[in-house]
Amino acid sequence: MTKEKFNEVIDFAIDGEKEAVKFYQELQQRTKFLARKEMLKELENMEKGHIVILENIRSKGIGKVTVKEVTNLNISEYIVDVKPYEDMTYQDILIIAMKKEEQAMKLYTNLAGNFQGSELETLFLKLASEEAGHKLQFETLYDEHVLKEN
């Protein structure tokens, strides 16, 4: 793969992470409760961390990457998507976050399939695993605080 093509792929992934940062920043403006804002700020920071990882890969190369297997509770696959609105409930924030992480996980998994047998496949599988881990966090919170309350 040419350096130009490699940089295009990294730019694409960074753009996706920047969109996620902006998304979580906008959600922070839509809620009044400090605990919810803090959770959304944590999400924003996770996505910023992915940008740093991608920039480091651009400058230093991929190096040795290990891909963790992450449990999938499959909750987000069975709930209806929610659109952001002012002063959202905790449940709706969790749904939006689960769906966002699910989309990112699928995107990186699909990208990995385009680069089979290469370092980029491993990189995208690693990023998909990271997003799956975030999704699991939200699914676990949803299971503990929403499903068990009903």
C-alpha cells in the first residue's frame, strides 16, 4: 500500500472519530444533569484517545497490535434508535451511545475486511474491538439501570 493510500485510510478513521467527539460534545449541551454530562465527557475523551492512537500510527507505524475479544450483550441490536433531544433521560443517552458505538464497531470491522492480511486489517480490528468495549460498557449500564428496573 502506498503512503498516500495509507494516509487516506487514517484520515478517514480520524474524521469518524472527530465526528464522534463532536456528537458527544453536542449531547453534553442537551442535558442538565452533571452526572450525565460527566459520562458524556468521558465518552468524548475516549474518542479523542482514538484520534491520538491514529495520529501516532501515522507517524510511528502500526507496530505490534493485539486485538481483544469483547463480549457482546446484543442489547443495542434489539432496541429502537433514539434521536437526541433537550434534557434527555439516562436511558436515552445510553441508547444513543450504544448505537453510536455499534455503528463505529461495524464500520471498523467492514474496513478491516477491505485490508485482509495486512497491518491495516489488524489496526481496524483493534479499533473495532475498542468500540465494542465501549458498547459493552453502555449495554452493561443499560442492563443494570434500565432493564433491571423494569
